[in-house]
Amino acid sequence: MIEIVPVQSKKQLAKFIDLPHDLYAKDPNYVPELFLGQQDMLSASKHPFYKHSEAQPFLAYKDGKLVGRVVAIWNRNHNAFNNVTEGQFGFFESINDQEVANRLLETAAEWVRKRGGNNIVGPVNLTTNDTCGLLIDGFDRPPMAMMPYNPPYYLDLITHAGYQKKVDLRAYLVTKANANQRSVVLLDKLEERLKRSGILLRQINLKDFANEAKKIKQVYNRAWDKNLGFVPMTDEEFNHTAKDLKAIVDPKYCIVAEKDNEVIGFALGIPNINEILIHIKRGRLLPFGIFKLLFGMKKIRTLRVLMLGVLEGHRKLGIEACLYGHIIKNSIPSGIEAAECSWMLDHNYNMNHAIEQINADLYKRYRLYEKAV
């Protein structure tokens, strides 16, 4: 007997957050999410997403045992910006049981239907500005920071539930040994050419973080406005995310391009804290996890470049190459051995080509699925 239960209490939410720890207990590539971070995302009283939209977590029980979970999402800002009437599902986890997966996904679809939706897309773990996509290729190593992970059998569970491919998302890996140093070698010449056009590159100023974040937000919300499924962040959402990232941002890997004192492009790389989180049991920072996190930061040897954008009208001038060049150049003396660039839409030729030019390998692929409801 399968029972689907809506999460309505703190105790149920804790079970929802902790379920993956048991499902992935024997998977060496599994990285636990921080409990406090997941609790924040799924609590209407804590996260700014819920000021304009709504989401409902569900738990699945089979013969009295907890065996799966899902969140049904209704993002009003996404629908208004993209002129659609669709919902999303996210935070999907299940034992390898098609009936359990079907019941979970149909529950999410029905929840979306009741709000007037005619389509459902996922996995999206709240919004496309958060972790999203189902891993379909590249199961041989752990995920990088803020990227999803799942076992291979999830592909069958979702497709057999009637979902079809919407779009693939790419993750590239560039290593110190294989990186094409051309963008570093040509960095001075490229920057000199940009300077003649009034374009300057610099590291972010953490002492003026609030103002820097405000400038970057304007670029972020405009540079990605034509990406499939993108929705601009509200001021509160961006500030909420920026506050979380500030704790791990290293100015060496956050580079902005300015013209006339206006930011026209930026790249953000963050230390891959998953190198540490993989050793933090059940995502709990207390009592000892916090020390692993604090003392492990200097030992991190990989990066994730999670944002790179240049405003339309300033593209194809060499700014993108300079942004990558600065991050590569700054990472070498820091002992960084590899960096992931993710994610890129499968059909974003310009960005994918630019990354391939620095000898990055397409090593992981994720997929967003959709289904009419």
C-alpha cells in the first residue's frame, strides 16, 4: 500500500530533508545537502520565494516505510515572465519502484492542475536559479557545489511516468593539465584592447559587497533573460542568495567587467565545498561539521564557475575570454587542479564553443523533463 502525505509539520520536514541520506547510504559519490540550507529553502517563513509563489512538499510511504518525496511548485513570477501556465516538480527522490514514482509525480501534477497549470517541468529545486536537472550522464564522480546528483535508475522512473525531454544542460570540466592557456597568454593583449574601448576588468570588492551585489544583479537579470525557463530574481531573492554565497566567495574568482563605472559582465567561481560536505554526516554542521567546513576551505582543489554573463551589445568583444582568463590565471598559484563550468543550455552555441576553446570536456549532462497535465 502506497500513501502520499503532504508535509505540514517540522517533524515531517526533517524526515523529508533526511530521506536522501538513507537512500544513498551506499553511494560513494553522494554529497549530503546541509540540513539548515534545505530547511531554509522549504520553509515559507524563511525564504523570499514564498512571497510571490508557493510550493508543497509530499512524502511517500509504502507499507508504512518512508520511500520517496517530491515538491510541487507554482512559480507565479516564472509564469508571468515566460508567459506560460506551468508548474514544476523538484526535490524528487524515490526507491527503485515505478509505482512509488508514479504516485509522487502524479500528486505533484494534480497539485499543479488545481492551480490552472497545463504543463509541469522538472526536476527544478524551487527555481531555475537553484539546482535543477536530472543527471543523465556522468555518474562516476561526485557533483560539484550547488549541482544535483541522482542514481541512473531515476531516468527510467521519470520517463516511464510519461515525461519527455525538454532541454539538456551541460557541465564542462577543465583541468590544470589540459587547460588551453591561450586565454591567459593573450590576457594582457585582450585587456589592453578592451581598455581602449573603456572596458576594465577587476576583482569584486568584498568590503563593498552590498553595492557590488546590486550591480551584479542588474547584469544577472538582463544577461540571462532569453535563456529557456529563466526568471529574474527579486531583490530579496538575490540578496538572500548573495548572503549565502558571501561566506565562500573568493574575490580571485569573482571578476567584473565595467564600462563608464557600470558593470557590463561578470564571472563567478566558487570553491567546490562539496569536497568538504561529502564528509559531513547527514548534512549537520553541529557539533563537528562546522569545523570540517571552516578548516577544510584551504584544502579545496576544485572550483565551480557557476555564473558568467555579458550584456547584449558588449558580447563577442573578448570580455568572456578575459573573464575566463582571469579565473584560470588566479587559480594556478592557489593549487586549484580543475574547474567545472556549469550549467549551459545544450543549444547555447556561443557559450559552449567558448568553453570548448579552453579545452574543457563535456563530462556531465543533466535533463529537464516536461509533461502536459
